[in-house]
Amino acid sequence: MQRISIRVKKIDYIIYKEIKKGASGEDVARKIEKSRVSVWKRIKKMREFVEIEAKKGYGYRIIHEKDPNPYAIAEAAFDFLGTEEVFYFRSTDSTNERAKKFSKPNILFFAEKQTEGRGRWGRRWESDLGGLYFSFTLKPHFEELQKITIVSGLAVAEAIMDLGLRAELKWPNDVLIDGKKVCGILCELSGTYEEPIVIVGVGINVRNKFENATSLCDYKVCSLNLVFKKFCESFQRISNLSWREIILRYKNFCKTSGKFVRVLTPHGVVEGFAEIDDDGALLVNGRKILAGDCLHLR
Ligand code: BTN
């Protein structure tokens, strides 16, 4: 029977990694310090997404994986995002909402589709099957909202470049290919005053189609598992850089500099030529804008 949601814990991640290497049931049991029966029970659940062959004397072998596969998603998140637990949904309202309700750092919420996907500035985010929809939570230390906004956009742009495609950024973190939006990111501050968390919600069009936007599949066939892994690798790589290096790379990708823009800010509309400053803020007519919805007019 198909499960509606899957919780992937560290133990499942270790089992999946071992099976990928081709370990026997005994090896896996030893590794996780549990009985062979408990390994077998977890592998049985894994089989909903991963076709596993078990040969006497040889051990387990992966023959085929679904796309997306919660175990491959969890592997990338555990390896590169510092995630400690994964909640994987066949369908949910919004992964950002899930993250808000759970309100703990280092958790990944991933959905095959969303019924109430949220975009920036109260917009709706179309979330049919075929796209990537996920939110991960972090403790906000160096990652102030402004910085994490820049880092996450850059991470997607570099991940797309790692896939062999050319991406651009529109301030602050819309990712475009050939001038059309391929990814949107919604970063939110949540949690309590004592324990705040940052939620990074990412939506990437992979093989879902839109009229005014674009999808990776318009350029290259790629699996959701692979695109997600590329994002995680890129996010980790960028998080380890100095802010100076991050902003340098960001400016290289960001096409907003030098454009005549109209920005809808919480304090009104601003129009003029734009520049990006060293904090990742937008400068228009000498005014520093930290948050807003930016339109490139020319
Ligand atoms: C934008 O407006 O550009 C931001 C879109 C962010 C969409 C993602 S999909 C995963 C996460 N859950 C949501 O409801 N929104 C974000």
C-alpha cells in the first residue's frame, strides 16, 4: 500500500547507503547495531520506492529507484544540508507551512506536490507533480534572512550550472533561464523568540510545464533526485565561502544590476536604475532596499 507520508530517519539513511554499496543483511545489521529482522522490516518499507534484489551469498543490490525517491532525497540532505530528519509527503498543503508547524532546525520537508504552495508576496505557487518542492530549516546564526536569501538563490543558480545549463538571478533570488523563471524561493523567519528558525522554501520547475515560466526539462532531461542533490551540494559549498566571495559570485549571476527596475517594497513603489551593494541589498536612486518585488523594465 502507498504511504501518504514517509519519515526518513538517520537509520534508514545508513541502511540505504549500505545497500547502495552492496552490503549483506548481516553487514547492515552490524552497522546499525540492530537485529537482521529490524533491517529486513525497514528494507521492506524502502521497497515502495527502491527496487532491491537480495541474493544469497551476495547481499542486497539496488536495481531501480523511483523519481523522486525519499531515501535518495534524504541521503543528499543528510550529507550536505546538515539535515537530521526528513518528512516526505506524496502531497501536502505547503512545505513551508509544515516547517512552520514543526518548528525545529535541521529538518527537511519535501513534497511530490502541494495543494497550497505559497510564493513571495502572498502569491500562489503552482505545485503539480514533476516539480521540486521542499523546505529546510536552519538555526539563524550567521544566516540572517537577507544573507540566506542570497545564498539560496546562488545555490540554485550554481546547481543549474553544474547540470550544464546557464542560469541567471533576478534580485533577490528568482532563478531564470533565458529570462524565464525556473525557480522561486521563499525564506521565512519562524519559531519562538528563544528558538527562532529560518525556513528556506524552494520550488524548482523540473518536468512540470508552464506558460510564462520555464522548466529544466525544456533544456535537459534530469531527475528530481539529481537536481535536488546538485542543490544540496551547491548549498553546502557556498555556505562554506566567505561573504565577500558569496556576494562576488552572486553579482556575477544577478542580471538586475544596471537594469531600470520597478520595485514594490513594503513602503511603496520605487523606480530607477538598480545596483546590488555588498550586503546583497538593492540600491535604487540612492535608496537601499532590503526586501521587495523587483521587475526589470529595461
Ligand atoms: C516565489 O514566489 O518566487 C517563491 C516560491 C517558493 C515556492 C516554494 S515550493 C516549496 C515551498 N513551499 C511553499 O509553499 N513555497 C515554497
